[in-house]
Amino acid sequence: MNHYESYEVTQRKDTELINAIISLDLKKFYTTLKNLNVSACGYGAIATLMSLTKKFSGKIELLKHSTSAEVSKDYSAVVGYSALIAFY
């Protein structure tokens, strides 16, 4: 998810992006990436998964969201991570 911003900023950005992913709304997903300047890796693959999940009337659910701060205890520059699952 987001990279190298404060814990608070990363939590906010990641939450917005996760909500867009779960909604299966590609426009919302890309708008969130752009407007919030989220530095998520693999956004093309995420968009592909969203598109296929929507096409097959599936859903995506969040399993877990975390940040590097949970291990490093450095809350000034964290990386966000999330595990999501698609159901068809």
C-alpha cells in the first residue's frame, strides 16, 4: 500500500484505497490513487483483479491491514500492507 509517510497519513490513504478496492469501482480506485498520491505497488494487477471479480459477480474482502510500524516501532515513515481475498 502506501510508502514512507507517517503512520497516520498511511492509515488514511490505505483505508481509502482499500475501500475503493472492496467497492470494485475502478474509477474510484484510480481517483483515490491520483488524488491522495498513494504510492501503492502493483496497482495494475489490483485493477485487473477488481475488474475480473466484478465481471464474475464476486467480491473482495479485507483479511488484514498492517504497517511496518508494528515491527519497527518507527511511526514516522511506514509502509502499509494489506491482505485481501477475492471470492467468485
